[in-house]
Amino acid sequence: MTALDPTDARILLALDDNPQATVVALAEQLGLARNTVHARLRRMESLGPHSRRVEPEALGYPLMALMTLSISQRDRSHAATSLGEIAEVIELLATTGDGDLLARVVARDTTDLHRVTESILAVPGVVRTSTAIVLRQVVPLRLSPLLRRLAAS
């Protein structure tokens, strides 16, 4: 992945403040050439999909859970691929500790979470799960403080 620089950070912060801003408006606000803003936005878009602006609640999934998954080592790659195909698994991380993977999972309610859990357990290679339901989000996922630090450098 290409590292972002202070100019990229300034552009992203400006977009956080006004997601509908045009390239021309961003260029004017930041004192940059329109072509510079346009090229940097294109490069950042090429780094991967960015669908983080929508909260799961808005899609009808108000319940979030964190699942620690134990995976059979011989099925690790296939299991990760199959887990990534379950729409309710919105993030999957390889970890150290008690489990092999940590999954951020969303569901409509606890009954739906049970269905999602059964889907996860049906994946070949998933040996065991341990689930913690998120009661509330204390500090949401945020990158603005890091972007401000980079923009200031």
C-alpha cells in the first residue's frame, strides 16, 4: 500500500468535513492545483474500496458482535475466503492469542446473530467461535486524529 503524505491527509480531512465537495472546491479550499487534487483522489481510490461512510444500523443491522474464531490450520486459507463471502462478516483479522481470527459481525437482532453464527460454524475449517456482543460504541473507528497529525507534519 502506498503511504499517504500530508497533502493526502489534508484532502481527506476536507472530505470528512464536506463529503460532497468537488475537486474544484477542494483545490480552492486547500490552495492546491485542481489537477493535483484530482490525481491524488484517483490514486487514493485505486488503493481499495471505501464503503465505510455507511453505518451498519442504516442498513438494518443494529447489533454488532466480535467473534474469536479458532481455525483448523490446514483449512486456514479456504476458511478465510469462505468467511469473507458471508455478508454479515464486515471485518476479518488474523490475530495472536486464544483464536486465529477476529471477526466483526453485524446482525439484525440476537436471533439473526444465531443464524450468522451457524453460517460461520458451517464453514469448513472453523473449529470453534467465542462471541462478545457489543453493547455500545464508546469511541467509533476514527482516523481523523492520525490524519490531522500527518497533515501538520
